[in-house]
Amino acid sequence: SIAAVKGQCKPRAIVVINPGNPTGQVLPKDNIRSILEFAHREKLVVLADEVYQHNVYAAGYKFHSFKKVLMEMGAEYNTLELASFMSVSKGWMGECGLRGGYAEIVNFHPDAKVLR
């Protein structure tokens, strides 16, 4: 638990990989909401690796982005820092060897976005 580690370190972020690779397992919307509530309560940055969002294979399952769920949660959560990672070389294209990607940064201080 986070309480157990706080005496040893200061957690600053939570990393979530959704959907999982290679299984394509995907988090339900309620689980994503719970993770975001936890991160907000504990003042953690959310790092959402969502590069396999096109790889959901099970019938009846749907990908939900962390940003979309965060925006649906209302004003109370509009300060939660979120970095969502996506790829242009994985997912439906499955390009091996070549890598390209990007991050969408939400609610970060402007100084944190500046590359120096």
C-alpha cells in the first residue's frame, strides 16, 4: 500500500498500461475512475501508457482513455496531472523496429512543458 512506502520514499506518480500487451486486456471505465480518484487523493501524476488502444480483442470490451474519463469526472479533478502516451508505430500497424510516439500532457504547469 502507499501508506507502507511513504516512510521509505515519496511516491510522485502512478504508471498504468492500458490496454495490456500482449493480451489486449483492457481496464473498465470504473477501474480507470478509481485509479484517477486515488491519484487525485494522493497527489500523484498519472502516466497512462495507452499505445495498444487499438489492440482490444475480446468481444464486449471497449478502450476508454484516461483523459476522456478524467474530463468526465468534473471540476474537482481538473488539476490532476496526466500524461497520456500514444504510438504511431504500434497498435494496428504493428511496425517492428521503427519507433515513433507522442505524449499528451494535461494540467501540467506551463514550465513543466518547456523543453530546454
